[in-house]
Amino acid sequence: MSASPATRKRSIDAEAQPPRLLGSLSRWIALCLIVVVTIVFFSVATEDWFTIVNFTLIAAIASLGLNILSGYAGQVSLGMAFFMSIGAYTAAVLGGTPPTTPLDPLGLGLSFLIWLPASGIVAALVGALVGPTALRLKGFYLGIVTLALVFIGNYIFMNARGVSGGPQGRTFPVPAIGDFSFDQQNTILGITLTSGQQFFLLILPVLVLSALFAGNVMRSRAGRAFKAVRDNEVGATVMGVNLFETKMGAFILSSFLAGIAGALFASFSRYVIPNYWSLALSIEFVAAIIVGGIASIWGSILGAAFVFGLPLVIDQFSLLPVGSSSGGLSSGDLNALIYGVLIIAFLLFEPGGVIGLARRGQALLRKRNSHGGEGGEAAEITDLPSSAGTYVDMENPAVTKGEET
Amino acid sequence: MSDATEQHTKPAPLLSVEDISVRFAGIKALTDVSFQVLPGELFAVIGPNGAGKTSLFNVLSRVYQPVAGRVTFDGHDLLLLKAHQAVRIGISRTFQNPGQFPTSTIMDYMLLGRHTRMRSGILAGGLYLGMTRNEEKKNRAYCLHLLDLLGLKHLSNHTLGSLPYGLQKRADLARALALEPKLLLLDEPVAGMNLEESEDIASVILDIKEQLGVTQILVEHDMAVVMGIADRILVLDFGRVIAQGVPAEIQANPDVIKAYLGEEFESGAVYSSETMPIPIDDSQ
Amino acid sequence: MAYFIQLVFAGIALGCIYALIGLGFTIIFKASEVINFAQGSLLLVGAYIVSAGVYEWHLPFLLALLLGIIITSCIGLLFERFALRRMIGRPVFSILMITIGLDIVLRTLVIARWGSNPIPAATPFQFTSGFTIGGVHFGADELWTIIVTVLVCAALYYFFRFTKYGLAMRATAIDQEAALAMGINIRTVYALAWGISAAIATVGGIFLAINVVAIDPTLGNIALFAFPAIILGGIDSVSGAVVGGIIIGLAVVVTAGYESHFANILGAGFHEIAPYLLMILVLLIRPYGIFGTRKVERI
């Protein structure tokens, strides 16, 4: 060998840096662009646009949750709407205006600093209760049980007037700092912020923090365990992955995000009826992660933009001709048709979603530029390195056991 | 309990399998199988198709629960443990078909091998605390070293699925080693390889034994490899043990010859490793 | 007491509908291990075509029924041929989702053509036909539902037991590779499975339509109850589909019949979740359903 084991070790250690979030110049540039676009948007957009973007960002938080559970950990779930409703009604009970008549729904009037995190925590606890079923049931069975949750949740909330306001629904609390309530225009430190802007300033950081957290999980030990369980459960256990911990963790994290998203959605909409948390809503989230990209952080966000944001944009600008009453689709139905077709198309041709398409494009470009180093060429194995006995002692990395060359 | 106390010349066995029987779906996969593996030994399990070799591995890696019998590993009652717990006490296994995780990069696959040696959970990982950061760095370095030893370092960013079969098997072996196991279960490590590749892997296996002192159990069909490197061999047929011993004994054993070749060859002719016929390949 | 018997009868009839829908589902699953979430909307399309056939195109009922069966079978066959074939080997999640995609597309296409408002269901029966014994009315439509279900089950039994293609399908369900090795044309088997399944779904859909008198695009949602039925029975068991269907049908109708008595505890709509609660209960004890078989894990 040309290099001594010690030198080889040093050079290998240098290579051993885990991939960094902002590792390359292109990523820094992208980040700056995003920041600039965000600032510009914040300054010039109209209230209507804020509504669209805020809904999309909230949907992105929930999509992220679903992607963690189904995309990364491979657990089939049609129960997103259920967990969102748990979060929403937790927020309502903790933060809603205290009832003035016996017919009013419950509310403790607490601050959003309490009800927002609580919505996630309570949803996570419910997720922890559901999690163990994923250990007994897999695939289709799990999917139908999560579907059952949506219907059972509907039944509970339709009947629990005190919590949900019954079939006609209830108002949900709005975040407030002191006297400044987010549902009105407020002037803070001389700057006037509209309601949409205030919500934006709350929702965006929640999404960014969630995305960073999720991304970190996926590039660490727990995330690798998720993916192993998705790809082959039994194989994963044989490599040492604790199925119970992993699946529970996925359910808890995913439901936490769903709860937060549900609370934010209800708060932003101000008034929601229990029927809103339907199977169709759950399916929309599954469509979002398929279209955007399974097991991808950006894919969750893009997918939410497509499935939730685009119809709002279309409605906003009346891009669609209005249908006749006997035949013809509402914009909601047309949107459903489009993402139904897209689900089929993406699953057949590009299971990686839009992100997958982007990656393929990137790879194609890179291939043109580089010398075509396609993975898979059989390495030239002339001989194993003669320092085959060198064994790194993890407790004491400076010492190598075994023979030296 | 076991006979270990009587063996004052040999060390206590690392693995002691007593009378295990496995049944499922009306099939008797294993019946009354007993054997012991000594520390540092290279122990091979051979047998015709359907003999129960993979079932045996599945019991040891805790995928199957036998209906009878006892297994003791390193002082632990193995049958009380689940698969991931068995990994924690040092049992590592390669896959017969290494393509189980095709979208994983080699490095991520290796890090999965290190799963039980690392500690970050979801919270620590999500916040990417110092502990997580250090853990990632140290373990990546370790995995790169291991890959380097096996000549795979340059492929660490390639996905498992993009590699040819031989390299997948090699990467799987690296992943199983990354655990720093006490017992390594090798499931047909040279299946589907040509002579050169088989010799490479065989020499890696010997290195693991001689340089690292890891105990290994090998299930294999390639007789040249088995006879060439194994210390002792167990022969299974229809779920039962039909012979145990050193390679020379096994090759001369008439029951073994009958199991592989049928009645006509029972006359007891001695076969050397060069003339031992190649058994029919699995169509599993 | 008469009330209870009335409910039981209605429950069995509804259960037969779920049994038919579930049977269609189980046949596809046994043949190709595919979970067809679109069973509900295939049924919806069938029901709409039959209604359109009778009321828009003025066809006799049986001809409209035949048309419905043919069209839904074709949709199933085309979907299998051009979409599902490409999904072989993909994870369950993906296959489940692609059938959900089909479900969405079919439902919205129905809305596009016929709108969201209810249209009358085609029925060959008079509303008041049937007979009454001891205060219990046995409606003709319900009687026919039960009779047809029994006939379908008998026909399927005969088909699977005694005909060449039936045996081929059973062989494929047990072990595809072995079936291939024996010279069975897997493609034909798949196509047959989808064709038969769609046909049975349509028949079930017709009876469901007759049951609800007016159909709208949410008909597929009622078909959703077929899922707890088959899961409770075991998704790979034909008898499970039938038993599960009947249990669910009884559960829905009997709970609906008595829930007004418990309104202060249970509130409204309990019968809509009774099937799911039953399903969860059964799954806790037997994760593969009453008659389902446990897969042996191997690596």
C-alpha cells in the first residue's frame, strides 16, 4: 500500500462529514432567492394572495406529517383528517371564547402559546394510541383502520356539541398578542400588518421549523430506521431496528404535525363544521405527497401547493368556465379529476413525484457534463487491501487493532 | 445444562442449539436439531434444497420461533429475545437476497448496520444536537474505513440497487460487519458469483475469522468454498441433522453422500473436494 | 318482535349487497393480490349506466343491466391491462393509491356526465310487491337480492370447482409462479378476475341502487362499508366476503333500527360507524379477519 494506515485513516475521516444542509454554493444561492422572494411577497401581495398562501403553507405542514408516516416510514394512512380534527378541537376547547349560554361550545380562552402546541401534543398522544395497531396490521388493513378513524371521528364530533358545536360547527380561536388579535389589522411598532400578514408570520416559521426538524430526522439514525421499515420490515428487524419504537415514533411525529396543521387551519378559517374533516380531505393529502414526491421534504410542500393552493388560485381568478347544473363539474370536482389523473400518471411513470422528475432532470444534466461515471461498474478488485486486519476501535479511534502493513 | 463444563480443553461454546424444531403451515422445517459453535469458529451448514438451512438462520436471527428446543447464545436464552434484541447482543446476519433495500445508498446501508451502536432518537435527530452530529461523523468514518477494507469505499454514494449482484453481496457483508458482531451469520455469501469473486469473498471470510476473531456460521452450496474454509460442518436433510464434523469426515460420510446423490452412491466411495459434485442450484 | 325480524331480513338483504361487492373485491385480490379501492366507483358507474339505459335511452331493464356489466367490465379490464400490470412488485401503498386514483377519476367523470343531483334508480320491481307474513313485509327487491346473491355464490362455486378457468384462477391465487410453470395464461386469469369482479360489483350496485331508490355520486360511499365487511371476513377468503357482508349488513340495519332508543347516549348516526367498530374489534382478536390466512414471513 502506498499510504500508511494512519494517513489513509486521516483522509477517510476527512471524507466522513455527513451531508450538510447548506453544503454547496447552489444551495446558498437558492436560499437567498427564497428569502428575497418571501420578503417581496410579504410587502406587495394582496390579502387574497395571503389567504391562498397561508392555506397552502398550513396544508404543507400536514403533508409533511403524512410524508413522514407514509412516505418515509411506509405506514399506509388515510387518517390525516382525523388527527387534524383532534388538533383543531383541542385548540378550540383550550382557546375558544368561554361560553356565555349553555348552548355555546366549550372554551377556556387561553393564549395561542398554549393551544397551538397543545393541539400538536394532544394529537400526538392520540397518534400514540393508534400506533400500536400498526404493529399488528399492515398495508391495506392499516389503511382501512385509519379510514375508520376518520368516520369514527366524524361521528364523535358531530355529536359532541360541547366541543365541536354539533353539525353546524363552531368558531375557532384566533392567535392574539395582548390586545392585538390576528383577525384584524394591527399596527405594531409603527408597522401596519394585515390579518393575512400576521398569520403568515406565524405559519411560515412553524412550517420552516417543521421542515428542518423533519429533514434532520431523516438524515440521522431515526430516519434511516423509518426507511428501512418501509422497505422491508423483517429485514429491518434483523439489522437491529426496533419496530415498535420506529412505528410509534412515526405515528407520534406525524400526528403532532397534523394536529398543529389542523389547529392553524381552523383558526385561520375561523369557522369549521365537523364534516370538513372527511375521507376526501385525507385522500387529498395522500394525493399531495404522491404528486409532490414521496419521502421528500420539498415534495410535501410542492404537493400541497398543487393540491391545495392551485384550486384556490383557479377560483381566485375564475380561470374555469362555470359548469351547467345537470352536467359539469364544480371547480372542486375538476380539481379532484385532475389530481386523480395525476395520481395515476405519477404512480405509473414517476413515483418520485415532481421532485423525482426534477432529480431525473438534474441527473441527466450531470451525466452530460461528467464522464458518465454510472454507478454499478464492477470495481476492479485485484486484491483486498493488505491491511484487511486493521480494525478501527470505536472507543479509541486513534488506535487500530490488528496487524499493520 | 450443556456439556460445556465437561470440555476442559475447549472453550465454552458461544452458541448452543438444543433440539430445536420448527413447524409452519403443516411443514416440518426442522426437527430435533442440535449443535454447538465455539468462539472464533467458522461453522458451516450444508444440505440439499429444502433441508432447513434458512429456517435455522431464521431461528437464530429470531424471525422464527421454534415449537421446541433451547438456544443459548453468549449466556443469553436466545429464544426469549426478539430479532432486534438479538442484534443488540451481537448477532448479525447477511441476506440471501441482498436487494432488500435498493434505494438506500451504501453509506446509509452501512449506517443502518451501525443502528444498534448509535443512540439518537427522533428528538435528538430532529434537533440535530451535538450528540447526533458527533455520532454521525464518527460512525460515517468507521463505515468508510470498513468499506475501504472491502474495496467498496468509492461506491459509498451509490445506491444498492445500482450495483451488480456480486457487489451487493459484498456491501451486505460489510453492513453485517459494521455492527461489530460476536456472531456473523452468512447466508449463501458466494451464491451467484464466479470463481474469482468467490475466492475474494472466501478470503474475506477467513480474514474475518483470523484477524477479527468473529465467530461465523455459513450456509452455502458451494462445496469448494465450504470444504476449503470451514472448521466444522453440520449437514441437514429434511430438517434433521444427518452429520456433524470436520470437512474430511463429512466428505466421507455415506449418509451425506446419499442425501446429495441418492442411493446408488451409498457404497462409501471417498470424494475429495475436487471431485465432489456440485449440488443442484436452488430455485428459491 | 316483528320489528326485529323485519330488521334482520332487511339486514340480510343489505348484507347480501355487501357480500356481492366484497366478493368482487376478494376475487381480484385472490387472483392478483391487488387491493381495488375503486370497487365503489365501478359499482357507481354500473348503477348510473343502468339508470341511464332505462330512463335516458329507453332500454328494457335487462338490456340496460347487461350494458352496465359490459361497460364496467371493460373499464376494469382496461385498467388492469394498462395501469396495474405496470405496478407489479410495487409496494402495497402505491397499488392502493393508484386504485384510489381510479376511484376519484371515475366518480368525477360520472359527475361530469350526470351532475351531482340524484337521479332515479332503475328497478324492475314494483314498490309494493312482495308478501307479508305476520306483520313482517318481505319486499320483492330484498328477496331478489338474496336469491341473486345465492345464485351468484352457487355459480362462483361451480366455476371455481369444476371449470377449467376457475381452476386456473385458484391455482394462480395459490402460487403464481407454479401456475405459470404449468402453462396457465396469467394474463387471461387476471382479465377474467377483473371481468367477473366488475360484473358482480355492478349487480351489487344495482341492488344497492334499488335499495336507496335515488342514486347520486355518493353511492360509492355506501359501498365503502364493503371494506370492513371483507376485512372482517378476511380479504383472501371468498366465504369470508359473504359472511362478513352479512354480518355488516345486519350490524348496520339492526343498529339503525334501534339507535333512536339510545339517542341520549349514542347520539345520531351510530349505525354509520358500527361496521368500523365491529371491524376493529375483530381485527384486535384476529388480525387477518375471521377466515383470512396468515402469511408466513420469510426473508
